[in-house]
Amino acid sequence: MGFIDLYSDTQTRPTPEMRRFMIDAPVGDEQKGEDPTVNLLQDLVVELLGKEAALFLPSATMANEIAIKLHTQPGDEIILDRTAHPVNFEAGGPAFHSGVQAAYLDGRRGIFTPEQVTAAVRPDGPHFPRSRLVSVENTTNLGGGAIWPLEAIRGVAVVARRHDLRLHLDGARLMNAVVASGIKAADFAAPVDTVTICLTKGLGAPVGAVLAGSRDLMAQARRYKHLFGGAMRQAGIIAAGGVYALRHHVDRLAEDHATAKALARGLAGIPGLALNPDEVETNIVIFDVTTGMTAREFLARIEARGVRMVAVGPARIRAVTHLDIAANDIPRAVEAVAAAMR
């Protein structure tokens, strides 16, 4: 029986059909805008999100960092949840690349309110950094895959406009939110200035992300892509994975949500673990080990039994389902965890 890797949906491998599509993809010089497959991918994202332009990039981290660079000047402040990806998993990029600091909000499961944004906006004066950008993460990673309600995003956008702030959507797992909520991607994207979509998570492509926004912003983003070292040549080979994913792997995200829900229900029945299965909306399950066992010890025990997850706190664990996890993997994973807890 195979290893059950719930570490992240970044562990997905391209399917045989995706590999064949990538091999056959027409290519050209991406730096000159002449790669037909890259251009096709960007056009697909423009149509999906209802934005004027899009830019293929090597990673969602680069997409977020370019978005921050687009919207800020050194010394500015960005407003985002304490659990957000640029705060925790982008190696200090906002400070390094853009010279900005962050105002942290304590949202519920990564979702904050318009009132919290209002309270975080700095006064206009020489002693304060200039509040300039709000970033929303949908779905939330450390929030357990929670979906931002569309009205909440619209409410944050109203506050942002009132205070002359830009608004970025870190939609690394946006299509999970779309499939689970039934809300169109373009509706989630409409209130914001820029949007990141990651192709390598639940969508299952091996490389890449796309940043979308206005035509003027994406023209400047292309300059930053070169500046950050992200320009490529015959990139259609990897962009083709994203094209295939958007055409074939979106609707199937519902399967990942179902396996995550089944996993959560199974884990909730194991003594010494604390979680609420009703909060599992997409493909991320987060739970606490309450026995005094550390996350490191727990992970070692389950890995010895053929299951991998990841620590997101001293005794907090994250498991993520994806296209390489089948429904019949879930009972085996639950039994491995139960055995580790005995």
C-alpha cells in the first residue's frame, strides 16, 4: 500500500494526460510575448477573473510579492491577517523586495472585518507609515481552508476605497472557494485590484501561478517579473500544465473537499485530537493534539505508519487533500492516526 501524503496540495504530480499535453504544447519566446501557450494561459485567466490582463509567473509567492511592489512604496504599511501567506511563508519578502511593514489583524480563521481594517488605517501624519494596501487570502491557509464570504470582501473593498487603499486577493486556492461556494471567480475578483492564482496546489500543475489586474498594472508587473528574475523563454511547456488544469481539474476539486470532510470526521472520533468537522469547507483540515504530545512526535509516529502531515504550531497539525489522495486512502489515514495516538 502506498504512502498517503497529506503534507500539502503542492505534493500533487502531473497526471499522465497533463504530461502528454505539456509535451505537445507549442512554445516560443515568453520574454518577447511570443509563447502561444503562455499567452493562452493568460487569456484563460483574464476570462476567468474578468480582469484586463494577466501574467504567468514561476510561483504564487512571486505573484504576491510583485502585487505588493505594484501597490506600495518603501515605508508604506500593508494590512493583512496575522496568518496570511506573505507574513509567514514568503521569507520576509514584503520587507526585502518592497521595504514595507505589516499591520497584523486577528481575524477569525483568517477572515477579518471591514471594521478591523478601518481601525488599522494609520492617521495621516509624518510620524506614521502610510497605510497603502489590504491583502485578503481566499481560501485561508492557516485558517483551515475557510472561504471568505463575498459580502465580506466587498465590505473590505468599500473601506479600502474610502481610505485610498489598494486591495489584493491572494487567491492561491481561489478555485477551491469557487467550487465549494458556487460563486464565480470573477465575482470574487471584481472588488480587488490584483489577484493571484496558484496552479500548483489543488489544480495540480507542476509549476507556476498567474497574477491578474488592469492592463497598466500588468505592464508594470512584467517589468518586476524581469527585476525579480522570473522571466522565462520557452515557458509554454510548463504553462501548458496550467492550461490543462484550468480545463480539466477545477470541477474535480469537489472530490478533494469530500475527502477532507471525511478525514475530519474520522479524526474527530479519535481521543486526544480536537477539531470541528463542520468548519471544514474545502480541502484543508487543521486539528490540535491535546494529550501533551508535541507536533513533532505526532508527525514522526504517523509517518512511521505511512502518513505524512505538517505542523502549523507546537501541537497543531494541518492535513491537505488533493488529486493524489483517493477516497479509500482516508480510512487508512484515520487508522494510522488512531494507532499513533494509542
